[in-house]
Amino acid sequence: MTTEFTRRMMLGALPAFTLAGAASAQTAGSHIAGPVAMDINATLDAWVDAYGRPAARVMLNGKGPFSFMVDTGSTTTVLAQRHVETLGVPITGTATVAGTTGMAETQVAQMELIEAGAVQKRDVRVAVLPDENLASIDGILGADIFAGKRVVCDIQAKSVRIESTRRPVRSTRGTMMSNMNVRRGLLAEIEGKVGSVGAKLMLDTGAQNCVANKALSDALLRAHPRLQRVEDMKVFGVTGHVLTGQFIALPRVELRAFSVKDATAVAVDAPIFDLWGLKDEPAMIVGMNLLSRLRSFSIDYGLKAFDAQLLADLAARNSAAFG
């Protein structure tokens, strides 16, 4: 079979092969302090980095600013090794960090204060990772900082807002309207579809590209056997592990709030899906190669709701497709 990919498909996928899934950092066997209870509505001094991921300027123990990636796929905040000594933060132990591609034992540091805009959190335990695993960023701002709140990513304005969760919207029958699950209290999950295959879709602003598990790849092969695939694509993770998978030109991806018909993904047997309890059912990490096509989007962890504002060209394509 002759495989042909459009320039747009390849441009959307290539960043994933440098640091895909870098922000899917979690700790196992180590308690991480929960978020501070406060009513916040803060705009972070943020932008979108070279890979399309939202980033923010963060103050650590009153020093900075530092460049932290805002990552909805990470349950734990992460600090680059080079800042441990300069900040004078104590190492309090070790923990197992689970990235998309594998697990690694790492040190845990105690941070007195993390500030991002008006968001302040004290006594935060952060995972410490080698500098080379974090590329040019200083750390990762994980969902342990903004769990229970509403995160708004305005792609066009290059800003991130953290707001109080909105009040529940109820239907005429009195039941709460939500379109998102929160797996393990921190991970935003949509019950969506990839082509005709139902799948768990994990919203991950720290992933450059979509990553499909083996169960989804196999289901797509049965349901859509003509999908274009390229072998031997490598995925480099935050823990330093490398996986080899298949690049796939996906059929339409539906996330309730919007749909895209020309997305791409890398299909790999990634350990993170097993950790999430998603090894045996179709699932995919939805990265910024898909989310960055939107004008803006919000993830409300308290309300369990995902909302998206489409760019004009995407809205026109979707209207024509559904018309």
C-alpha cells in the first residue's frame, strides 16, 4: 500500500517524536498534598511554547519567574534538577514517577510556596527530574495545583486562566449536566469516539501529540482497515524511556464539545495506560496537536465539564461535514 500524508498531518505529528507525553508525570507510593482551598479567578502570565503547549511564569519560594508547562495530564508538579540547589529546597525522600513511556525513581523536594498569578500554594511536595528530560522548561505545573478549579486555555490570546469552578447546570429533570469524568480525582477524561470506535479520551495539555493505546489501535484496524499507518515512530518520554510505535492518520475524533476529522496519533503500548486502568479498553491521550486548533477551551474539574470555542475554519468544516 502506498502511504501518503498531507503536510498538515505531518507537521501536527512531528513534535511528538521529540518529547511526546513529557508532562504525564505522576507519583506512585508518595502522598502529594492537595490543593489549597481558595476562591480564585487568576490569569497566569502565560504563552504557548514551541510545541503548542501552554506555559506560565511561576514564582518559587519568592524567586523567579520560572517557565513551567501547564499540564492537565500530570497529577504532580515537577521541578528541574538544576533549581534544587539554587532555591535551597530540601530533598525529603523519593517517589516513583510514571510518564507516558515508563517509570523512574526520582527525588522529592519540599517547596515552601508556589505562586502562579494569584494562585498560591504552600508546602508543596514536587518531583525532581533531570534537566535533560525537561528540555528548556523549568518544571511542570500539575493538576495537584489546580484540581477542583476551572482551567481556561485561550490559544489565540496565549493566556491561561485559573478560575473557581462554575455552578452546576441542571437539566429539566433536575440532574447535573456534565460531559467529562475526572479519573483518580485529577485526570480529565471524555467519553468520545475515534471514527466508529468508542474510546476514553484523556485531555493532556502537556502532550505534544495524541497517543493511542494498543486496544484503540487494534480496534481501529478492525473498524477502519484502510487508515494510513507508518511504522517505527519513536516516542521520547519525561522519564528518559523511549517507545516505538505506529503513526496513524485518524478518522474523525469526537470529544462532545467539538470534533476533528484530520487528527493524527502515535499508537504505542505505553505503560501509563496500564497505570490508569486503561490497558484493555480503547483509550487515547489527546495532545496539543489537536487541542491547539481551537480558539480556546476550558476544563472544569469541579463541574466535570469540558468546553471548546472553535476557530472559524474548523467550525466551517464541522458544519459542512455534519450539514
